Amino acid sequence: MTASASNTRPGPARTGTHNKPHESQRAQEAKRHTAPGPGRRRGLTLFALALGAFAIGTGEFGSNGIIQLFAADLDASIPVATYAISAYAFGVMIGSPAITLLAARANRRTLLLGLIALFLVGNVLSALAPSIATLVVFRFITGSVQGAYFGAGAVVAAYVYGPGKGGRAFATVMGGLTVATILGSPLGTLVGQHAGWRATYWTVVGVGLLAGAALLAWLPRTDDLHGSSVARELGALRRLDVWLMVMVAALGISSIFAVYTFIGPFVTDAADESPALIPVALAVFGLGMAFGNYFGGRAADRHGSRPLIYGFGYVLVLLVAIGFFGSEILALMPALFGIGATMMFAIPTIQVRLTEFAPDAPTLMGALNLAALNLANSLGAIGGAVTIGAGWGTLSTVWAGFVLTTAGLILFLATLGRTRATVTPA
């Protein structure tokens, strides 16, 4: 969900989707930026931000890997258990923008420390949840942290990097989330399988405490990180192009979650393999995401809208492949890697476009970006639950994803002419 823009060279102004990403945001950063601290101090700050993202990502994606475990323990069906996944997504979608607006004037350091504290509370409550209903509530509380954290974290990272490196800054924070899909989520699933699903959330609490200590020690103390007015942040919400891109993200990216949420059942029920392979499948998916994120960020800087179009298009092909051949583990594993890679290849373009549409509200755009992706999480999980509940089989979740991503791609293509005109540089 990143866009790497640090190597973009100055050039003549161009219209359309190939203009330089983050240009207006860079101007905003340059106005508020002072010289960064020593290299080692900067590295520690960035590490702390990424560690917080890793903890958040491990808690989010780790829940997908233990869905069968907490469903059985709390006497809930798999479709009902997905409400806990959806609740987290709604927490990001509703809670994160609300927190960002309420804390608009707060120093980003103070905001990040408060968010990590709320994250710890949410996971402690999740570990103690006595029923599926209370788990749903506690996952909503925990999810309300995510978007605000990534939005504020990107602002702090941009500050320590210096002007003109907003894309690299966002990539650094999001890098923690990518690592969580490769290491955190599979390890969390292993912990849950061997020590119970509650142990997964206690493990997340432990990582969150380390992240909180790192943030407390290494986030810079400076007035340069004070927020802006609520009115300025709200101004971005009056721009139609922002909401169109949010809708494209929510619809188009939902297919990744119609797959990721059900990786456990794919492996054990559809492919009839041992639960021991579930962490392997999660890691394969995460590697695909890391691969796609790396190349997608660079492609978004250089090729405008094409990475999104190609990414969504290839995802549709891979969804069909799983739908027909996913019961074979040798077909399922490469397809999981491919879906993670192709969808993440598309996602950086969304971040670039949102930043272009509202460069004066970078924290809110970061929160909205994560809110859109977690609305996609909810849509994918709900769509999959509907198809399974209808008795169409475990692999039927990919067809729900296929319909949603197709709708997102059609919407993007239909609005492409409008957004090309909107992002014409001044």
C-alpha cells in the first residue's frame, strides 16, 4: 500500500495519470520540515514505527489464521466467526478516520503513543473474550487504531526522512505490515495451534509492548509534528475524487480478503491437507504481497494507472484458477502467491492517487487508505461467508471476490477520465 517516489526526477509538468506523484505533498512537507537528526537516531525512529506496524499487522492477519480455533472454542460457525474479522475492518473504516479528526491538532508523537496504548487494551480484551459477541466488540476497538497509526506514522517518517521522500516514508511504515504477513501471521497461527487461540493475542500484546517502548524512546519530540486544524482535514472529505478512489479500493481489493480470510479452510477442507500447512500457506501469501509491494510502488511512480488495471486484471485470472483447481495443493500454493503479488502490485497506485487528490491532509489520507482496504477486508470476508453459508463449498469464496474486484475495476475505468483531469499539476 505504498508508493516509492524518492527517485523521481524533476521534469516538465504533464497532464494525466503520469504526472509526478506526491508533488503537492512534498511542498507541504518542505514547509514544516527541519533538518533530521543523526542517521542512527533516524534509523531507530523508523524501526520503532515499523515495529508498531508489525505488531498491528500480526494482530490483524493472525486473526485470520486462528478463525477455526476461536470459532470452535466459542461455539460459533465459521460464517459467524468471520464477524470478528469484519468487526476489525469496520473499526479501521469508522474508528480510524474519527480518531484522526478528533486528534487533528495533537502532536503526532502523542497520537502514536495513545494509539499503541489503545491497541494493547484491545488485544488484552480480545484474549479474555468469553463469547463470540464480546470478541466482535473487542476486535472493533482494536481495529480503530490501525488507519490512524499508519497515517500519523507516515507523517513522522516523512519528517525524519526529509522533504521529497513521502513515498519512501509511507513504504517504511507499511513495511512492518508486509513483514507481519510473512512472519507475524504464520507464527501467530502456530502459537494458536499449539497453545490455544487466546495465546495468539497475548503474543501480539507482547510485541505491542516492545513497540510501545520503542516509540516512547525514539519518536522525536518536536513542535514540528503538531497537527493541523480539523477544518483543513475535513476539506479533503469534500473532494469527490477522494471518495471515488476509496470506492475503487474497497471493491477491487476485497478479493484478496475473500481468499486470505479462508486460507485455513482452503488448506484443510478444500485441499484436504494437514493444518500444519496453514502457516506455510500464510507465509507464501505474505511473500507474494512483499514481492508485489516492492515492484508495485516503483511501477506506480512510473506508469500511472496501469499497475492498478493490470493488477486487478491478473487477480481475476488467478481467482478463476483457484475456483477450478484450488483443491490441489500444488495449484493452490502458487495461486496464493500470485494473488498476494498481483493485488499488492495494484495497491500503491491507490495511495499515490489519494495523496495527489488531498496533499494538504496526509494523515487523514493515510487513515482513509487503510479504511478503504479494511472495508475491502470486510466485504471480502462477508462475501465469502455468504457463499459458504449458501452451501456452495469452501472455494466458492473466490467467486465473491471475483464479482467485487470486477466491480472495482469497472468503476476505476469509468472514472479514469475525470481523475486524469483532476490531477493536472498547477
